[in-house]
Amino acid sequence: MARQTLTPLFLVLAAFAVSEPVVAAGIEGTWSGRGYVKPADGKRETVRCKITYRRQTKKVFSVLAVCATPSAKIHQTGEVLMVRKNRFVGDFYSSEYDISGRVRVTLRGSRQTVTFSSARGRGSVTLSKR
């Protein structure tokens, strides 16, 4: 009888154990979309971004991003860590503008929402997998 009780529990635990890498793998690849950026000392602008994620470890991904507003184009690098199913947090940096900050990513299937903030501004973009 104990074996019959343990079998369903084992299956649930096994499914949970493999779900995190599968979810994390969903962020890999190139994404693109648009949103807004609000500089601390300026007006809100529309921004378009193309972001590529590459796996570094089971839960850590490198980030390469190119974003453009009507007034500027910015290249950024960074890293995100999967903290919960479908949620990632990390840091970004742009050497050309000497800007660094925090980024949060929420993944929903083939769409994701990225919010970012720094001492120089904040913003949000919604991306689709390419």
C-alpha cells in the first residue's frame, strides 16, 4: 500500500524537478518588441529592442540587447538569474553611455515583459520570440 501512495508523489516531484530547466530554456534565443523608456531628466519615448539570451548555467543567462528610441541607440550587456518559474532578475550595463541598472523579466510562453531601472531612468518593453 505504501508503494501505491509514493508513486503519485514521486511523479509530481519528478515533474517539478524537470520543469525549471524547461522553463529556463524557454528564455533562450532572440526576442524583439517595443515599449517605453523614461529618462530621469527627460520625456517618455517609445523604444524598440532586440534581446538575445544565452545559457551560462542551469539558471543563469547572458543578455545582449540593442535598443533604439527616436533620439538614440544603445547596446547593453547583462545577466539574468531565474528566481522563480517564469521570473528572472539581473543587471545590465551599457559602456557607451556608462549606464547600469536592474532588470526583471516575466516570461509567458512566446511573450515576455522586461522592466528595467537605473539612476538615469526606467522603462518597460514587451517582447516576442523571433
